Amino acid sequence: ISGAPQGSFITYTLDGSDPTRESLVYNPSDSIPIARNLLVKAFAVKPGHFDSDIATRQIYDVTQTFSKDGIYYRLVDNVLTNEVEVTRGNKDYEGDIVIPDKLTYAGVEYSVTRIGREAFYNQGKLRSIVMPNTIKSVGENAFLHCSKLTEIDIPASVITIENSAFSSSGLRKITFHDGLETIGKNAFYYTQFTSITLPQTLKSIGEEAFYNCNQFANLVIPESVNYIGARAFIGCDKLE
């Protein structure tokens, strides 16, 4: 924002409404963080002069990814919703990660509703992850090759676990809750948990979902399940 004459100040809005003298005042030495496409409106004010015309600028293709408290997020929808997913960033995660249910960025509050595709892919130093009860789905390859992730509790809010979400991870214990409906293809491929209790809301078990999970001996399929994909339990050598 520039072009105001000496002795004037600029007020602006980011929500498409017309600015007034009481709107936000622009400081040229500061940046304005934005996380989504928006319409900027601004005008200049100078004592003893008429106000300038309102200038407008539509901002497109805003980078939808940002970091807050060491976790990377991406807007699920750039215009219509205040929801974000955990996404893959440019850093390695290690130790214990707690994902918040809500966060505020650039003055906007967002709900965290999804673990995105490859969000924690190949994070070999990640030991544990706590998901909030706002998460609706765990994306494809989200925890693929997380070798030190040995235990996880899937919140009741999760409806879908997508393809290869926990494939080849270090899982030894997994807790499901009623609410989960779909387990995708290869979701738990080659994981080594010793027991598993499927939720009573489960409807679909994908192809090769538990391929080569050879450490558990028994399993109850809930009556709610209406689809079991090909080779869903192939290589489960201890399943009696």
C-alpha cells in the first residue's frame, strides 16, 4: 500500500467492506499477514483535505500454507470456510506433537479438521501424536514410514482413514472409537500391533488394509461392515 502524500495516513479493510477513518491504519514499516484470497480496500486521509477515493485490489493465489507453533497448516478451502488441515512443511518433526483444535492466524480463527496428505510422511523421529476431536479424516500417506510412532488414539470425530495413512509405521497399539466409517487401501500395511478392536460404526475395509499385519491373533468384524476389499488380511499369519 503506497502513494499517500506526506502528512496523510491510510486506512484499509481486508474483508471487502468500505474503509472509514476508524478502520485499520496502515503502517508502512509493518507487514500485513494474510492467509487467503481477499479484497483489499484503502483510502488516504489528510487533515484539512478531502479524503481520497477508495482504491481496491483483489488479491489472488495467496499461499495457503502457514506455520503456527512449529506445525504447518493449509487452508482446506481458500474462501468459504475457516478450516485448516495439518500439512507437510519444510522441517522435520520429532518427539511428541499435540495438534490444537483451533488456532488464530492473521486475525482469523481456524478449526483444525484434517491431517493432510503426507503431513508427517517419513518422520522417523516422531514418537507420538495427539489429535483433537475436530479431526474428520487422516489423509493419504499421512504417517507413512513413521517408524518410531508406536501408539495412537484415533478420535471419535475421525470418519475416514485414507489410503496408506499408517502404512509401514511403527504402530504397536491403535485405539479406535465409534464414528470411524472407512479404512482405506493399505491403511495399516505392514504394521505390527498385537491386538485390534474395530469400531461398531465401521462400514468399509479397503483393499490390503491390514496386509502383512502379522502380530494379532483374533479380530471381530462389526455387523456394520458392508465391504471388505481384496487381500485385506493377506499375510496376517497369526490371525486364527
